[in-house]
Amino acid sequence: MIFRKSGGETEDILSLPVHIGIIMDGNGRWAKKRGLPRTAGHKAGANNFRTITKYASSIGIKYLTVYAFSTENWTRPETEVSALMKLFKSYLEEALADFMDENIRVRFLGDVSKFNPELQKLIHEVEEASACKTGMVLNLAMNYGGRDDIVHSVRQLAEKVKAGEIEPSDIDEDKINTYLYTEGQPDPDLIIRPSGEQRLSNFLIWQAAYSEFVYFDVLWPDFKKEDLDEAIRIYNARNRRFGGV
Ligand code: FPP
């Protein structure tokens, strides 16, 4: 297929990943390198999130999942957590208009009931307002943890067993998938982690069973459209066998 890259040139590739996941890491180090507070790094990261989201949509990516706040991020200093909450609020408000223009549907992965009521209201508004959009699905993983995702699914299945609606032997991979936050969506084909760290950090651990990982030695605020092009190129060179030969 022809893939139109950031510079406007085209390149022949075999396939475009349907679902890309990004662990937006390195905001704090980006700020430190510049002698700025960590919150300045998050702000730069949020700006880049907007740029890369629009670019992913423009090249035909169908699902993009970004890790914005993990279930473990609450342990950060209170000042950093509250700065992040403020940032989420202002970006959701601003970015919404942008995303609507781009026909992007926004969904949230994670237990959003832990956020303050104002942010929760905004989250529901964004989901509702964009529900009719037919372009790229943007999943914002917020208060998300892969282990929590599995627990959340299994707990609902246990309730069904308790109510006599299903038998324990009915529980299979499809059933667990049905109650994950990503219900109805394909598993990520490609997971990208900037910042040089090479781990999943509890991101989509169930869904990533056969994902291709690409790590970049670039901090998230510096991650460019060209880096996404490069990740897609690397993905295309991989030989996916899904356990077969
Ligand atoms: C990890 O970098 C980044 C985060 C915990 C926050 C990510 C959030 C954003 C990029 C804002 C996105 C905004 C919206 C609305 C989705 P780090 O702080 O762990 O960096 P470090 O490892 O260099 O310290």
C-alpha cells in the first residue's frame, strides 16, 4: 500500500498497523534537561500528544491508544498529580474541538471514577460528543493499569457466574476480552515507547500478547511525526508469526 509520510512524500509499505499504542514517557527528563519544572515537561508532552494524534489520524491509523496516567501515577507528589489533572482538563477542552474537526472518536480506558467530578464530567462529555465520529478511535488510558483492566473484567464475569448467568467453563479469552476496557477493539499491532526505557509498565498487558514493540531513544516531547513514520517502517520489516511458523 502507499503510505503518505509526514514530509508529504509517499512510500510503498506492506501494511499500516491498525492499532498503535504509545507510552508517552520522558516528560520529566525533557524538563530537567532544560532546567524547567516537571510540569513544563508534561505541558510539552501534551502539546506533542495533540500533534501526533492528528498526524496518526491523517495517515489512516484506525486506533491510537495513549498512556496518559497509570494506576501507579497517583503515588507521584501531590503537586505533580494536581498539575496533571489541570492539564488533562484544559487539553480535553481545547483538543476536543480539534479532534471533532478530524472526525476522531475519543474513548477512555481505565477507572475514571477516581478523578475529580469536574474532570469526570468533561470525560463523559468528550465521549458523548465524539461518539458519532467515524474516523480514528483515540483511546486515552487514564487511571489505567493492565492488571486492573484484567481484574475489572474478571470481576464482572465472576458476578455473572454468581448470578447463574454463565458457568465457570464458559469463561474463555473472548469472554475476558468482552469486559476489558478495549472491548470490541482489535489488539494493538504496534506499541511505541520513547524515552529509552524498554518495558511495558502495565500498559495493555493482556492486549499486547502479539504486539510488536519499538523503542526510541527520544523523550516524548521531542518525538516527531518522522519518528512515527520510522516506527511504521520498522513494524513493516517485522515478521509476525502469532505463534505459528
Ligand atoms: C510520563 O513521563 C508521562 C506521564 C506520566 C504523563 C503523560 C501525560 C501527558 C503527555 C499529557 C497528555 C495529556 C492528555 C490530555 C492526554 P514521566 O513524567 O514519567 O517522565 P520521566 O520518566 O522523564 O520522569
